Amino acid sequence: MATVAYGMLGTTLDRMGARRWDRWRPTVGLCQQDDLLIDKLVLLHPARSKRLGHEVQQDIATVSPETSVELVELSFRNPWDFEEVYGKLYAFLQTQTFRPSRDDYLVHITTGTHVAQICWFLLTESRHIPARLVQTSPSNQKEDVAGRADVIDLDLSKYDALWRRFAKEREDALTFLKSGIATRNEAFNAQIEQIERVALSSKEPMLLMGPTGAGKSHLASRIYELKNTRHQTFGDFVEVNCATLRGDGAMSALFGHKKGAFTGASTDRAGLLKKADKGLLFLDEIGELGLDEQAMLLRALEDKRFLPLGADKEVDSDFQLIAGTNRDLSERVAEGGFRDDLLARIDVWTFRLPGLRDRIEDLEPNLVFELDRFEQRYRGRVTFNKSAKARYLSFATSPHATWAGNFRDLNKSVTRMATLAQGGRIDDEVVQGEIERLAQSWAKTTPLSDAQKFARDLLGDEAWADIDPFDQPQLAHAVFVCRQAKSLSEAGRTLFAVSRQKRRSTNDADRLRKYLARFGLSYSQIQEAS
């Protein structure tokens, strides 16, 4: 492959003189390297240095006849003006034809102003020129006028130590967003990786969707902290639940007001949008925001300006928005409760956070996390005994555990058990009490299925209420199977299909008969009711 170098004439360092062969000159020295043959040098020079350019061209022909030098006139009104230098170098590169499969490209960054060197670096790093950088420098030995040349490849993947460092930094960022929890759900981990990339490379709005208690607020604060550690935010993290904002209070809380704007406005108020200037604003339950507030928010997002209540002058605020919702905003638009133009504006990066039930394999590491949080909060170490932990996890990961409040339910559950633990040890008795408490709580909030309603009507309300919430779904399923089966034996075979394989002698019908009898039921009674 031919080596093609691009560089700028050093109007000072490359200058000519009677003793020019006795000193190091960067552009000539680049072509004097024993281990680096330059086949072609594209040398940019200002109009006033045209003569110097020709003399350097001739000297290169003397020391490296294999090198062809193409002189290109490129002048700057102010060589220290970044916008001008970058713009003209960019425009020049657009006129070049690059063939990386045939030629190897270098950019010589030793000559030119520091601004020019920075611009060369940026254009190379962004691949506007498919090149490596080359830096020349004088030798310590006076007689060595060629100096040395060092090639710098900006592809970090070629530098193992650097690549490992950046990979570790990214891994640490992902762990930070997950609060150090070793989550196992592959879909959730992939989503966190994407959120990390977006958080560090975009200031566009983010929309976090998911059920109540899925961790939207916590994730938003972690995103802010991550951006803060990378010096991407310079303001505060401001959080507000839009469901708590109503009427003039909503406008005032978000956008501020002037004294006397409404009854009770005795002083000026800046508002939360202004407080979030240069920082991050998290609007949780944004679907509950009023239409007037939505219109004002849209203007603030697009123009970074808004008008406080009672003011005659707009104020500025440059904030990044993260919105949270447990509702389908598209449905809210169809209902007329949410502006479609605002949804279009905030629906740039949308992430749907799963509930705890949808990533049940992450329950155990989150259980450890919640115990650690309790320890930090109350300065007391709390652990499970082996059988108690197994019992709790068996229930917590079973179909009977609905986790209606998601991670909030788990947090409260751990807090209760840790508080009741004698000597910092959660035992079977504490776990059993917590299982019953959770089952009763979910029974109050979880609608009955058709099968449960049938079983309740069959038994009567009073008898149904006497059954543990943990046992109700199981009994309802058994009754449902009996309704569908042609005989008691068929129903038993269906219900005990797995466990019967492990038994030497099976009598599924008798086993089912005894189970139903515990609740005062029989197969014939169920059939008659059907």
C-alpha cells in the first residue's frame, strides 16, 4: 500500500536558511525516516508562504526522491479562529478521494497552530479522513537532523490496556445504574446497557414506562448521578409527581409565578423548571398533567423558555427531561387527556421497565440488596437462616406471589422481617408471618378470577373468607379442573400429573377426594353446581 501524508507547512520550523541542513525541520524530517516511506505528501500552505513551500518541496526531492509533494494553497484570515480553521479543513477534505483499501493515510500534526492541530485531530477521530496521526520531533543527537516520527492510531480497540480500562468503566456504569445489583434477567440487562449509552450521549427527553413500583424514580436519579460523574450536568436533580399538581398550583409549581399573580401569591416563585436549569427534571406520572401545563411544558422543551404566571417577561431554563408513567400515553391521547405533540416530543427514547413479577429471577439479588439497604439505614446486620430464606424465596417466586406493588412491596417486606428478626436473624416463624401478611394484602387488591368467583359462590362468602389467601387460588384451580373433567379420576390425573410420576403406587382420585373434603367439597357437588 502507498503511504499518503497530509500536513501543513511550518512557516517557522520549516523556514529556509544557509544552514538548513544542519537543523531539524519537521516536514522535511517526516520524509527522512528510515522506517517510514512517504509516497505522497499533500502539503497545505498559506498564499504568503508559496515560495517556502516550493523550497521545502525541492529539499524533500533531495532527501527522498520517492516522495511526490503536492502543494495546496489554503489561507486563514485568523489561524487561531477554531470555526474558520475547522471549516476550511473540513471543506478541503470533502474535495479529496480516499481509498483506504489501496492507500495508508497519515496526518502530520507537528506543524501549524495549536488550533490547526486540534482540528486535524478531531477530523481524524471522526473519520472524516481515514488516517492515523504522525508526530515528528527532533533527536537528542545534534547530528541527527531527521529526528523521529511516532505514529498514533486513534482506534482504542488496538490498545489493550486502554480498551480494558474503558470496558471496566462501562461495566461500572451499568452496575451503578443497577445500584450494584447482580441482575439476571437478560432483557432487563440489555435494556440497562442501552439506557447507559443514551444517558451519556444524548440530552433528548427520556420516557420511562412501567407499573407503579417498577423503579422509575430510582432509575432517573441514578441516570442523573451517572451524568454528573461524567460532568454532563451542572444543575440539580428535580423530581415531582404530576399526580399531586392541580389547578393554579400546578402552573406555579412547575413554571413559577410573580408576586400577586393570584390570591396567596405573596412573593415571587422560581418554579421547578427553573430550578432544574442545567440539570435534570424528572416528571413522574406525566400522564396526570393538565392540558394547559402540557402546552407550557412543550414550549419549554422546544425553546428552553417559558412564561411564569403573572410575568410579562420569559425566563430561560436548559434542562433535560425524564418523564415517567404507568399509563399508556397513546390511550390518553385518544381519550383527549394528553397532547399528541407533547407525546411526539418526549417519545424519543422510550424504555418500558418490567415489574418484579416479569423478572422474577432477579428477586433473590434484590432481596440481598434490600437487606444491605436496611443495614445501612439502621446500622444493624440482619441475615436469614438457611431454611427461612429457602421458604421465603419459594413463596416469593411462586405463581401465588403477585408482587402487586413490585419493588416497593419487596422493600416493605424486607423491612418488616428485618425489624422483627430476633438477634438480627430472620427465622421460619418471621417468614411464615410475612408470607401470610403478603398473601392477605394481595388478596385485598387483586381481582378474583372467574375460577375463584365460582369456588367462592360454591362455598359461600363466609367459608371462602376463612380460607388463607395463599390457598384460595390453589383450591379454585382444583375446582376448575373438576368442572372440566369427566370423572374424579381424570381430574386427579390432571392435577397430579407431575408428582404421580415419582410415586410407586398412585390413587389420584382418592388423593383429590381427601383434598376437596378439607374444604367440605366433593366432585359430585362441583358437577351439580356447574
